Amino acid sequence: MEALLGNERLKKGLAAAFAADRLSHCYLIAGPAGSGKRSLARILAAAMECTAGSGRPCGVCLQCRKVLDNVHPDVITVDDPTKKTVTVDLVRKARADVYIKPNEGLRKIYVFPRAAEMNAAAQNALLKVIEEPPDYAAFLLLTEAAERLLPTIRSRAVPLQLAPLSEAEGLSELAKRFPDRSRDALAEVWSRSEGWLGRAVQLLGEGESLAPETRSFADCFARRDKLGLTELLVPLERRKREELIPLLNQWVELLSGALAVRAGQTGRWEAAERIGRSRTSAACLRALESLRRATALLQGNISPGAVCGALQVWLDRNE
């Protein structure tokens, strides 16, 4: 359980379920990017496969070690990262595999890292098996948007909602992982992470690096170059949703930095300094809101083409 920071109430409830051998066959693990969904899924899978008599998952038995090292043959990820959605064919393949008994473990566990990316057909295909699965089968559904799953699926899953960490918990962990960073630098990043450790680690890991598209966005926005923004956004219409969201998040970070510059602080990136010197706070705020709306639409399954088209209009109006 130590791999999952914070979330004491959730961990206490799971520990009691492990001790009483009351594990569900289906869990819905919800939380934003960087909240620890994958860590919790590994803990659950290890607990289901653990051969220790008590204190599951023990973390030391062969079954636990294989799960935690991501090499257990009976813990199966149902996803194809090259596709925008989790297709019905992929779910049907997993459904057929369910009826083959475990290779070596106590359970056969199917992990859906992008559960909300299943369309209605794929979700209905999954529903057929989670309604009456073999007694050795288990399903871990991970999502940032639980409301996009069918109510019939949600009703058959035990919900596990991850919570943000406290500032003390977050800063303590960041100090361990980034001992070379100052307390002030860690605190500044934590203030922008909204309490999610994974997000803070990503921000710190980015260092001074910016995607080329982000540098182009900064140049065009700082110069009020509407044509340049259009030429930047049009090719992005062909990007996959999972590629576009992190990019727009970086643009949000850039504009947040520009607002900090407008407030008299030092910008993390020179590009943010440049925007802060050339654009008003009101202009940065309007663009920031447009980017957040665009990201929300992408997370709501609107196509990248439609979102980029809308973003062109919103940014074009931003004077």
C-alpha cells in the first residue's frame, strides 16, 4: 500500500477488504492524470494474486513481485495506444480470453487504462462478461471521466475515487525525488499541480524543455499573429486526442507563467516572460480559458479536428 501516497481512507477500506477476503470482481478507479490510478491498479492486482496468508499484498511473494514488475501473465492490459479509442474488437478479444483459466495466478485480471475511451458497443461487450464472469476473473477500469461509462457498468463496479495529496505530503515526496531543487521551486510547482503528485513530477521533469509547437504558440501569441496561430492549429487537427491534451496542457502552463510574470514574479520559461511582457493579463486570461475549454472538450470525446477549429475561432477573437 506504501506505493500509493495519501488516500488513507481508501487504503484503510481496501486493507479491510483484503484481510476479510472480500475483493470485488470489478473496480472503477477514477482520478485525473497523475493521481495514481495505475499505482492503485497494481496494488489491487497484487492483492488478488498474493499467496501470503495475511497482509496482502505482501510485496515479496513471487506472484506479488511479478505483478509489481508488470510481468505477470495473468494481469492483462486491454488497450492499443496507437488507436484513439478502445475498440469493440479489442474488448471482444479480452472477453473470449476470460474463459481460459489463469496460467499461474489465483485470478485473471483485466486492466483497462482508458476505460472511458470505449464506445457504446465496446462497453456493452464488456458488460456482458462483467455481469456474470468466471469466479477467477477480475476487471480494473481506470478513467479520468467515470460519467462517460454506462450506468450499468458503473453499477457493477466498486468505485475507488482518488483524492489529491496534502501540501505537506506532496512536498515531502517531491523533496525525496528531486533533492537538487529548492524548497521554493518545489512549492511553486506544487501550487500548480492541484494536489496531484504525478502532475507535479511531470512539471519538474519537463525542466526548461518546451514542445516545438509550444514555442510556436508562444511566438504567435506574443506577436498577435493570427495567421501564424491558424497555421499552427490546422496540422494539430490530425493529432490523436492523447497527444493533443498534453500539448494544450503545456500551453496552459505557459500562459499561467505569463500571468505570474504580469503579477511581478519570475517566469519559469523565457517564452512565458515574453508573453507576459507583450500581452495584457486580460488577454492571457481569455486565452487560458479558451485552452481549458478545448481540453475539456477533448476529454469529453469531441474530435481533435472540431476542437482545434473551435480554438482557432476563440483565439482569433482574443484581442
